[in-house]
Amino acid sequence: MILEKEERLALLLMCAVLLAIAGAHFVLGGADKSDFASVYTNTSQEGELVKYNGTVLSVSATKTGGHLIIDAGRDSPADVSPKEKPKTEIVLFVSGGGALKSDIDKGDNISAVGKVSIYNGHREIMIEKLSDISVFKQDNGTQAA
């Protein structure tokens, strides 16, 4: 069976699209979620993917569901508007993170990536996977989680 000119062109285009999709999957598969996140501010929109670096003010586990709630704060960067200074405070909700409670202490530094959400009228950052949060112990700077 010999393919017509249009059929060969269509086959060539399909192969090119397949290679482009495979290449994009390979390149984007290695990208970190934080590469696509913006820095959290008090004006970040609900549903926006954000990254947050701050200090643990308190930590508690939910009574049901095995989730973790972290109150965090940080000094505002110089480019943040005066109405957001002196501290940017936020609640981090770590889905399924109850097991991390013993690894996190008040004063530890934390780095997280998640989506801004509103819960009971208050803003929080929803962390979906444990790999989206890192804890650095305050005493020696080592990474705990």
C-alpha cells in the first residue's frame, strides 16, 4: 500500500506532534511546582499557586483527618506595600501532614508551595503533598521534612 502525498504529510505532522508532546512532558516533568508559583502576599488571589517562606509561630494537628495546621509569619520584603507590613502571617493547612507535627517546632523556618484558599472567612495556604513543604530547624539550619 503506497501512501498519497496528503497522507504522508498527515503522518509526518502526527509524528511531529507526538514528539513535541513527549518533549514537553520530559521537560515539564522535571520542573518543580515552585517554579510556577508566585511569592505569597496578603493580596494573593484565592486559587493562586504561591510559595511561602517564613517562621513557625505555632503548630497543631486536626482532631480528625490527620491534617496539620501551621501558623506562620515572616518579615515583609522591602517591595511589599506599607499596609502589609510589618508581618505577613498566614495559616498553612497541610493535608495528611499530621505525622509531621513532631518534626516541627515553634521558631523553625518553613518553605512551602500551595494554593491560596479561604476557610471560615480566613486566608490560608493549602499544601496538598508533604513534598511541597520543607522545615529547617532553627538551631542548626538542617532540613527536617
